[in-house]
Amino acid sequence: MSLRVLNPNAEVLNKSAALHMNINAAKGLQDVLKTNLGPKGTIKMLVGGAGDIKLTKDGNTLLKEMQIQNPTAIMIARTAVAQDDISGDGTTSTVLFIGELMKQSERYIDDGMHPRVLVDGLEIAKRATLQFLEKFKTPVVMGDEPDKEILKMVARTTLRTKLYEALADQLTDIVVNAVLCIRKPEEAVDLFMVEIMHMRHKFDVDTRLVEGLVLDHGSRHPDMKRRAENCYILTCNVSLEYEKSEINAGFFYSNAEQREAMIAAERRSVDERVKKIIDLKNKVCSGNDNNFVVINQKGIDPPSLDLLARAGIIALRRAKKRNMERLVLACGGEAVNSVDDLTPDCLGWAGLVYEHVLGEEKYTFVENVKNPYSCTILIKGPNDHTIAQIKDAVRDGLRAVKNTIEDESVVLGAGAFEVAARQHLINEVKKTVKGRAQLGVEAFADALLVVPKTLAENSGLDTQDVIISLTGEHDRGNIVGLNQHTGEPIDPHMEGIFDNYTVKRQIINSGYAERHFFKEPQQILVLVASGVSHRKLRRWAPILSCSLIPLLTYMYTFMYVEFIFLQINAIP
């Protein structure tokens, strides 16, 4: 009766229908993303409302760009995006695991099993899986000289799921060397010290690592050198341009000499700063062929540029703030905010500084630096789609290497962990659980197999044959994964296929966190678009004998859900 007061056209979903709506939402999102998983996954083409096109294989990008309307699917998408923010990878696997966990649970709920009993079994299985993960992981020694080969294997495994094999193998060395370049002993790895630049130029295989910095601007004076070797680098944040005073004052002159004297007086302070820089240059460069480069965060006006050019100094103005710290870490020296008491200790060093012109854009390369703790990955590609794909892959590769260094451990990939964990739950853990909670353990165990199943399906293999083959090898005591080319079991350690420990742990925790979607079945109201206002809903909501889905538990309001279908074309 209360529903008729709100809206005579309102529809009511009972608790069983509400539960299945949640499950179907998870399964629908799983079906969209499952073809992305693994090296054999497909690329998705997203077409926006304005006709803009985006090609991507990254689950995080897909979940952010798709217009998801179902509240349950939104909750799962946010969980997966949080997975990427925390660990840098595993977005697609998280969505697949959540969808499969709800799909497996649906079988037992349809047979009359109470969701709360099922969740008890899932809790037991989750704890047992995390304990098994601690035993299953492979320790890696990460001291002052980390195991570079292991880092390359982890990076290669991640990159091959995003890019084609040849390019992924090339980028493997780039991302590993970039992380090792910025790594300081006894300190956390700061990936912000890796500048990711791009040029729409040449081909994707021309992407390279610059152990130094690439600035997206050049010098502003025609007489300055475009290429210089053995350069002292002065990094500063000093105004070298005439600035109008805050106090308005008037000056009068009666002849040209007085006017020239007034102009000279106005520029005296700026010229003195420039002279101090020139004096430092003469001090360190006299008697040798070394050059001098000034990189300033603030402005340099044309008269100052002219003075610096006459002294043989290369000057760059208005450098980005984010590059100032990177310059010091790459070249050494100190960033100065004043030209008073300048000493040679303030200077950095670069073996080569040159300018590259691409169309109307200018880039300045600072290379051949000593002991850099900052570097640049220069991404090249013929179009924006290629550059965007490589950028996403490089970021994931950097995070994978960083996670390995911090975890000091890795996990065997190619589905080996999932199959081993499933067999552990079925053969050992399930026997220790009493009552119907065993079915929850079994549902969790079967859900883990979604990763090897999807890898096999995306490779055109028979999933049942693959699972039977893998589980049989594990029962015989062999830890094996899936060879996506032949469908045969392989030793992931021998093939160099490793995943991040942090990513696997987060996937397990994230998947179990969505248990509340079927733990408490709810009643859902769907109101037509011409329904009552928000204010009226708020007034009546407290007396209604129904509850919302968990996403809206704390909101006394109801939503009209309009389902919009986004067309996605799969490109092999």
C-alpha cells in the first residue's frame, strides 16, 4: 500500500529477484572483460558519445570509460579500480573472480542454501587461500644489487598481457632499467621520478629509455647552441626578467640621455643577476671546452637572453615545476632560489645537451649524466592510440617491478597458483570443515579456476581438457601452468612467468569483499522516470518495509535505473 502512495507505477523486486539481479550484474560485467585477460586477449574499441575512439586492453581504462548504470556493477567496478590504484594491476582478474564467485554461489543458493551459511564457508576458504599464498610464493633477494633477471621476468609477464610480444620484450628492459635507475638503497621506490614523455613520431619500437631528462621546450634565442657536450647545469628558480614594481610611480625626462639612464636603472637589478651567472660560468669554464646550461623555472626576458647568449650560455626558461626536482636527481648539484653566493658546488653535470625539433614542438634532451636517480621513458608511436596503449602498459610494468622489489617475493603465473590453491582447498581444507559450510569452500575453490579457464578460452583451447590436465599434474605433485600456444602444462618457473604477490593477495581480498551482494537479499524498488521527487522519497523512505542494495544502505532514497548498452567491438 505504501508503494502506491509513492508511485502507482512502481515495480517491486522481492528478495530472491534482488539477489539474482546482483548476481546477473556481476556476471554481465565479467562477460565484458573476460576476453581481455592474458596475452591472447582482445583489444576493445570504446566509442564515446562525441564519436571519439579509444583502443585499449587495460581493464582499468575500460571500467573508467564505460558508462555503467547498474549500482551493483558500479560497486564491482570501483573495487577493481581500487585494485589498480593499490597494486597497479589485476583489474580484469578482480572482476572475473568476483563474477565467478557469485556465479558459483548462485548454484547452491538456487538449491535452497541460505546465503549466510554460504558466506561462512567463503570466509574459511579465503583465510585458507591467503595462508596457502604465503607458502606458495617464491622469495626473491632484493639487496643493494637486486636480481635483475627475476625483475625482467615479472615485467615481461605483465607487459605481454598489454602489448604484442616483440614490443613487450623490448619494453621489459626499459622499465626494469628505469626502476633500478631511480632506486635508492633503504628507501621506497618513487615512480614519480620516472618521467613518461611521448612523441607522435616514428614507430612504437623506437620507444627508448633516456638516463637523464627530456624537457618539452627549447631555448628562446637564435644565437644559442643547439647541441653542447660536457655541460655544467645550473638549476634555478630566479626571475631574470624586468618586473614592474608594486608601487605606481612617474618619471619625467627632458632628453634622450635621461631616458637611457632611466632604462638602465630599471634593468640594473636584473642585469646584476645575469652578470653573477656569467661570472660563475667564466669561473668553471675558463681554460677548457666545457659548456654552461641554465634551466630556470621562472622567466628570462629577451635582454637577459641576449646577455647569456653573448657569454656562450644555453638558457631554458619556464621549466615545469615537476622537472626541477628531477633535474637535481639526474644531474646532481642543487636547485637555487637566489644568485647570491653562487658556487661550483651548486652545479650539476651532463655529458650531452641537445635540442630536437619535431614539427612546431621543441624538445631538449639532457643525457649522459653521472649516477642519475631520475630518468625519462620516451614513448614514440605513429598515432595517439598506439601511444596511449604503450603508456598504460609502461605504467603497469613499472608498478610490477616496484611491487617485486617491495614484496621481495613473486608468485608463479600462467594459472599455476589458482590451480594449486583450488586443489589445496578441495583436497585438504574442505575435509576440515563441518556442515554445509563445505559448499562455500567448494564454491570459492571453483571460482579460482576462472583465471586458467579464461586463459584457455581466449587461446581457443578446450577449457575442460585444460583444467583436467592441470589438476591432474598438480595431484601428482607438479606445479604447472598453462601453455597458451599448445594447451599443454608447463613449468612457469622454467618459462619465466611470474605474477606479483601483492596483486594476487589483493585479488583474493577484493573478491571476498563483495560477499555482501548475496549475504543479505534485499527488496528493491524501481520507480519510473516520471516518479515522485527526491524530497518526497526521503520523507516516505523510513516507513517503507524494504531495504536497498548495500551501495545505498545509508541513503533514504530510491533510484530509477536506466540501462544504457555500450557497444564494444573486439579486435583480435
